Amino acid sequence: MTDVVGVLLALGGIALVVALVSSPIETLGWWSTWLNPYSQPPAVAPAEAGPDRDRPHAYIVYLSGIGSISGDELLASERRFLDELEAALPHCRIVRDVFPYSPAGRSLLTGQRLFQWLWRHLERGRRSGRGTGTFLVNLRNLFQVLVAADRRYGPVYGFGLAQTVVQHLARVGYGEGRPVILLGSSGGGQISVSAAAYLAATLAAPIGIVTVGGVMASDRGVDHLVRLTSLAGAKDGVYRLGRRAFPGRWPIAAQSSWNRARAEGRLVEREIGPMGHAGKGSYLDPDAVTAAGVPFLRVTVAAVARAVGETLAAGGQSPSNGRPATAARSTG
């Protein structure tokens, strides 16, 4: 029995190393397929969703953290968060089934992958409470975040993810010209900025980003946003590490996309409470509370809802009715 377990662990380790080392290959492979007119999927045109008064005022596309394994397999904490956010923003449509850690949105479980068997095995382990699966999935997805942040591969990755987002928007009846807000958690922040420029060009609509503990570089996608709000907890060490890891975010890089957006008032970093990055005491923890007794989850929902309203105002939309705003932009 011990020998069998050892063999399985060895095979799993080899498969993981190959998957990590080949992270950019998935992006380049997708690109070569997309360039082939005989194999690329047909274009999906955004569809109207009925009378203007019945259409959502904005579309919020959730890009999950690095613990994600499939767009259809969100963690329970993420589902609860999005349910509460949906209740707080009844005039917005939330798209929650985009898998951001593949340029084509291919699930690790059903994407016809070479190591599909490994990810399915790890997902069963996660559901049964074993932590190994969580660590390995996080590691794999972290490498995809680094690919998206890479100046060589990032533009291709962002283009692919933007096409995936457009297709998902079309499926829910996206109305032409409506604002789109990417809601990125953790590594979903980098994926968001990588896709932003292409979404702005494709949809010809205001594009904004709200991140929760978002890790992201000074990507050129920031130049195409009406607003980027980066929400963070005081105890989120991963977020602070991300701020230091990318030189374009350092104050000395005054002409970077990040610092230009900050100087123009289009970028805001906001501390929202004593949250950590993940697990107990994190943004989506319904049991941990602030000194005032407010659950962290509720604080996060309120902070995101506020940021969405500010983004709509910055894009010329009223948060309350979806029509052009007459008030001055908020930069707080």
C-alpha cells in the first residue's frame, strides 16, 4: 500500500512540475488556435436585453481568487459573498462563471487537459477537507497570474480572457454600451487589468475594476479604465507583498500606468478593515467581526457596493438609475 501511495505521489509531483513549467505554453497554444480561422470559435455579438428600463445598469464580472478550479465550482464563501452583493446591487447583473486562470476560460476539471485527472483528484481532496489539493491548485493558478503579469505573454493572456468575458456577457444578454466592472479577488486583480484594454476596445463601453485583496502589476490595461478601486485589509500580507513586488507601483515610477492613474484620481487604494488575505479572518469570513461588531463579510460587501457606485459615477452613469451622472466624480 505504501508503495502505491508513493508512486501516486511521485506521478502527481511530476505532473505538477510539468504543468507549472509549461504555464506560458497554454497561453501560446490558445493564441495559435485562435489565429487559425478553421478552429477558432465563432464570434459572439453582444445582444440587447429588452427595453432600456429592464436592462441592468451595469454588468459585474467576478474573477475569483487563485483557489478557483472552475467557473462552475466557486468556493462556498465566494457564492455567499456574490449572493449578498447581488442583493446589495439589485440593478446590476453579476456574471460569476468565468474561470480566469486560463486565457480561454477552460476549467481545470473539464477542459480536455492532459492533467485533468490530477485536478479532479485534488478537487475531491479539497471537498473532503484535505489541504494538499488547495495548496497545489493555488500554486498552479499563481503561475498563471505571473504569466498574465509578464510583458511577453500578458497581452496574449489578456486578449484571450477578454474574449471569454465577452462571450459570457453575451450569454446573459449584455446590452451594448453598458458599463462593465471586473471584480477581481486576489490574483483575479492581475487578470482583470490584463483584459481591460481589450474589453474597452471590444465593447466600446466604460470599463472599471474593483479588487478585493487584489495582486496586480502596473499593467497598461489601467490606462483604459474609468476607475480602479483596490480594497485591502490591514492584515493582508499578500496584498502588501504585491505592492512591493511590481516596480511599476513604486512611487519612484512616476510615469507608470499605475501612478499616472493615481495622479489623475482614477485609481484609489482603500483599507476597509482588519482582514487577512484568505481563510479565517479574511474578507469573506462571516464569523469574524470588526471592533464595532460588524461581520467581515458584510464590511466587504458594503465596500464593494460603494466602489461599484463610484465606478459608475466616474463612467458618467448614475449608480441609482444607470443614466448619465451630473455630479462630480468621486476620488476618495
